Amino acid sequence: MRYEDRPSTSSGALLKWGAVLIGLGAIVAVGYFAFKDEAQRPPKLHELPTPVAIQQTASPEPIKADPRPTYEEPKPAPIPEPLPDLNQSDAAVLAALKGLNVNGLVEMIIPDNILRKFVRAVDAVEAGKIVAEYRPIASPQGTFAVDSFNVKVSGGEVGEQQEVEQYRVSPKNYLRYTLFVQVISALDSDLAVNLYKRYYPLLNKAYQELGVTDKGNFHSVLIRAIDKVLSAPDADGEMLLIHPKVFYEFSDPALEHLPEVHKLMLRMGPDNTEKIKTSLKHLRAKLVQK
């Protein structure tokens, strides 16, 4: 995880926000349009079927199972009118977003190739990554906020002490995500899922354009991306930073080596993270219903 220390630049903000992604992404876009109090993944609502026993031959070959769960695609919702072509879908998507009547939702969407950008972002989140370019939603205002403070440490001679500057994630950084969290919390999960089902054929087409052949359908990728966000650990006390070069890093190696999506959730603060996870849990439950 790298954070800029120059408040006048915005490239760090783009990286960070490339994900509210499925914190935001998975809900905003999925639902439409668009990364605990649990350190573990939530219980699976749908388990994979038990494998059928295979009669072994004299020299059986080991069977390697794909560890990633897959999910049945949603049944198409009644279509009052034909879907637009994927290349001309932005206007219809924005109109659908406005119909959700959530203040600030439409304004945060980048109105160009909305479905393709959302699909690409979800695919990245499923892998624990954050898109830095071609993101579906705008970056939060401002740049990464850090507090500095001095601590006394023992020096080279007995009894000698010196002050050393240290850094931590500032609570001011959490405020940058407040608007996005409010938008997510205000979304009606039933309406969001209905829109998702209606536009799913276009979403799956956009996913097929990526040329990914080993992850299953887009619906499975989306749910696994949501699970990736939900599995983010909670912040435990102050999040101390180091500043080895241009960018800040977590001083705790265990945090620094977390997936990018998990580090984003930590940077958003405990209250924002809890609200996003609550909304995502509701959305996930609706998405896996038959």
C-alpha cells in the first residue's frame, strides 16, 4: 500500500478510490449503477454440491478442484422494452440510476462506458486489487490524510533519549468517504438487484469481452468480489505508518501485505467500513436468492 504525502496531487486519490469498489463498486454499480467486525468471511449461503464418488482404477489420477465457488446466474427479469446495445447503454443506465432517487449517486458515476468499467473494476476486486485507471466512479475529495507526532526513544548512551517523528492514518481521512458511504447505505437492495438482473446480459457480455475463461460467469465473480470486501479485517487501534520514500506504508508488515482492497477498507475508518459491509451483506443475500 502506498500513499502520497503531497496534498496538492490527486493521483493517489485515484488509486485509493479506484475502489470504493465494491465497497462502493459492488453495490453502486451492481445495484446500479456503478472494497470485519468480522475478520472472517461471512457464512456461505450456497454451498457447492457434494462431489459424486468416482470409482477408482488401478492407477487413479488425483482430481484438482477449483477452490473458487461458482453461482448460478440470475434469472432474467421481465423486460418492458428491449435492452440497448452495450455500446449505447450509458444513457439508459444513467436514467435507471436517477430512478433510484438516491442523492449523490448519479453525480459520482463517470458517465462513459459505465457497464464495462464496472465489470472491469469488479474483476479486479475479486482478485483483491483496485483499478487505477478507467474507474467507474469518481475519486473522493482531497488526498490521503496523515497525522504526525513525536515519540521519545532511547539513544546510543545510557539514559539518553531523543525524539523521533512518527505517522498514523488521520481520522480526517475517513471524512473523505462519508458521501460515498451515505449513497451506498441509502440504496434499496431490492431495487438494486432488479436493475442488476435487467442489465445482467450486458454485464456478462462486457465480462466476456475481457477474455477471462477460468473464473466462471460474471455473477460468480461479483459475489466473490463482495466476499473479498467482507473478509477485510477491522482496524485494531492506531494504524501507524512509515515514510521510507515518497509514499506512506503501514508500519505493520501484516497490514502492508494485505490485498489492496482490504487496505482501502482500513483507510476508510471503522464506522464507514461497518456501514459498507452491512449494505453489502444485504445485497449479497438478495443476489444469491433463487
